[in-house]
Amino acid sequence: MKSYEFGLYVFMLAAFLGFELIRRVSPLLHTPLMSLTNAISAISVVGAILITGEKDATVLTRTLGFIAVLAATINVVSGYLITDRMLKMFKKRDPKTGDAGRK
Amino acid sequence: MMENLLPLCYMLAAAGFILAIKWMNSPATARRGVIAGELGMLLAVVGTLLRFEVVDYTWIMIAFFLGSAIGVPLAYLMPMTAVPQRTAISHAFGALASALIGTAEYYRHTPHGFTMLALVLETLLGFLTFTASLMAFGKLQEILPTRPITYKGQNIVNLMLFVTAVGLGIALIFSPETTWLFPIFAGLSLLFGVSLIIPIGGADMPTVIALLNSYAGLSASAMGFALDNKLLIIAGALDGSSGLILAIIMCKAMNRSFANVLFGAFGQVQTSSGKIEARPVRSASPEEAAEMLDAARSVIVIPGYGMAVAQAQHKLRELFDVLTKRGIDVRFAIHPVAGRMPGHMNVLLAEADVPYDKLIEMDEINPEFPMADVALVIGANDVVNPAAKNVKDSPIAGMPILEAYRARTVMVIKRSMSAGFAGIDNELYYMDNTLMLFGDAKVFVGSIVKELNANK
């Protein structure tokens, strides 16, 4: 099987898996879900590293690669951190005190 | 040794991403999901850094350092009301990264055949999502006008732009050596991104942000094909399907199609044709409102974008506390498109410490309205407009709404009688059991709370 054919199968399966998983995400968490998937799609940092660190990269490709690593890193770092910050806020009511677990 | 370890790293990273999304299905496990995602990313990055092709680390490390220096404050200092803007700008960053990688890859290796097809897709989606997200950011941040900007023949111009960009892309796939075509192709993609978002108004942002999320993911996935990297394909596909599902949910919640959202310029047409007639409404003071709330047994609060604008969520939680202490059942009804992005209201109310089991989805809360003594509408308009059900030719006809009008008493906190985003008059305001509470949402809720505390 050609490599791209294989890739297309992987894509199809991953897309179906994504549909099934995301359908189950509570609408309560749609905003954090979005920032999480955004951080995950910053996996493009992998491609950016390869371009920037190449042995005989030209000035052009290295500059483009540098900006790409920078942009993707911002997304990885801020994406995961803000997702966690948001999730921390979702609290259930404490049955004893009737309080929403405020500090 | 590294050759064997790398695929393992990537495979584990993919598993981490899948688990991350799986665990998002409930608030109880969601934070575990973030850790899984972080570990996955760490594995992928370390694995890549150790690849033999990567020899020069200087610029990579500088970018890592700079990116973290920008990313950390961005995550911690960003107020929760600005989350839609932050999401838009991060889509722009993500899309820019994949567009630039595609560009670098093109000038470096000038690939052919299927790889070139993937690369063209990657850069097309990347560039157009970049400018489109920037425009969305501008609208959400209100640097740009939030009303749709339209002109005659706009859809034709947009279509021509898109067709030309795609045409150049196809030409590049067949003859990758014609390097002079590439900058024009990139420029047209950038331009198309701008022209795509200009005619879209603020209230359609939930759908648009979700769609852009999907595009950014698909662009990363296309990069996976161009670089023959399965991890990128998987992560991109997950992101792509996530954005698409959210966009579909948003469209369903407005009873509109994608095409209508993207090319419909909603909200523009109505403003001129709307008949302006002064009709009598019943208004009430904070004292009267407090009395009615105090006498209620069950209250349903309906927050909308206006609550976010007025920053009323913390005062609203105080009201929630006061009423709950008196044994009154208070719940929040959340319409899927309330706010400027999917889940916007939930995040704001969670930030204000409202327990999440009191935030109820539309389908679940609608049957409860006839039993509710008071429906308190704060900064929401079109999502409670009965015209969606009763008026066949209304622009929002068929849109599922929160059936606030079925409550015993409806209270609407509103600045003035101006029409909502869709520019349609709201029947709800003129009903016999509706009380209009005129004023700033935050101030008004604050006075109600003060009133309730005073006569304990």
C-alpha cells in the first residue's frame, strides 16, 4: 500500500473516532474543549521543528520555520494552561455546606 | 535505537490526544484529559527534537522560550470574558504555523504529486484561516464593527476569489516548478480569509469560531500528509472533526445552514424593514422584582451575551446564593448559541462559582418553564423570542428557543427597548406576564440582591 493511501485510512479512522468522542462531550465544556483541541492541533510544532532545525536550511525556510515554532509554541503553552484554568472553575455544589467549594 | 523509539513516541502521543478528548466528556475527568494531552505533546516534541534530521537547535530553543514567555501570561492574565477573542487569535496562530511550514516546505523541496496536493491544501486552509481568524478576533475585540459589512455582489466577488485561489493551487499541483505562482496563490488565500468574515455579524461568531477551529485542524492534518507523519494526520483529524461538530451544533441551534451563516449576512436586512411602533410595556423597580423573586419557589435564569458585556455574572451568583438560602430553586437555562462561542455562558458562570449542575441545557430545561414562577432573562434576546415559533416569515423562524414565555412571570433585564442582534422585535416584552427591568444588568441585579438582604 502506498504511504498516502495508508495516511488516508488513518485520517478517516481518526475523523470517525473524533466524531464519536466529541459527540459525548458535555455542552457545559464546549469552550474548554475548543481550547484543548486548539492546543492539540498545535502539534504542527513537529513540522516546524523539522523545518527550522534542518542541516542546510536557507535563510527563508529557517525564518518561516522560526515563526511557525513560535506561533505553535504559544498555542501549546497557552492552550493547555487556559484549558486547565477553565476546568478548575467547574465545581459541583458541596452537599454539606451548600457552598460551591469557594475558597 | 532512535529509529525505533520515535514511532513509539508518536504513537503514545496520539493515544494521549485521544484520551485527552475522551476525558473531556465530564467535568470530573476533564482535568486528567489536559494532563494526557500535555504528556502527548511533550513526547511528540522531545521525540522530534531527537530526530537525526534536526541538527540546529538555536532557533528552535529561542522560539520555545519566546513562545512560552508569551503563552504563559496569555493563559493566566486573560479575563474569562475575553475567551472568545483568545480562541480566535489562537486559531490564527495555529493556522499561520501550518501555512508557513507549508510555504517553507514548498521552497525547500518543491514536492510533486500527492505530496504537493496535500501541501496546497495545507497552505490554502492555513492562510485563509489565519486572516479569517484575525478578522474574527477584530470583531470580537470590537476593533472592527461587529455588524456585518456587506456590499453589492459580495458573494460573487468572494466566490471568484476562492475559485481563483483554488485554480492557482491546482496549477501548482500540476507544475510545482512555476514558483512565481506561489506568492499569488498565498496572497489570494489570505485575501479570501478576510472577505469571508467581513459579512458575518457578532451573533454568528459561535459558528464561525467552530468552523475556523475545524479548518485549522484540517490544515494540520494536510501537513501530516505532506510530511508523511501519521501523528499530525490524527491530531489534525481530531481537531477538524471537533470543530465541525461544534459548528453543526451551533447551526442546528439557530436552524440555519452553513451556507446561510457564511453567505447570508444575517441581521443586515432586517434593520431597515422593521416597523417602529411604541407599544406599552410593564416595567418594575428592583424592589418589586425582589419581592416577586422572594415569593417564588422556582426561578430559571436565562443569561445571554448582554450578561457578559455587563460583567453581571458575579452579581448573578450573589442573587443565586441569596435565593438558594431561602429555599428557592434557582437554575440557569443555557442556549447553545448564547454568547460569542460554544459554551461561553457556562465558563463565565463557572468562573463566578455557580455550581455546574445548575447550568441546564435547552432541551432539558424547556419542559420546566411552565412550572417556574419566574423566568429571569439577562442580556438574552433572540434566544427567547417567541417569534421563532409563531411567526412563519420571521428571520429566526424555526430557531429552537428557550421557552421563557411559558413561565408564570417573565422578568427581562434590559438597557432599553432596542431590538436584538437579528433586529427583530421581541413579542416576549409585550406579554401580560412580562415585567421589563430597565437598567444595567450588573447594577440591577446588585440592587435586587441588596433589597433581598435588607428584608430578611
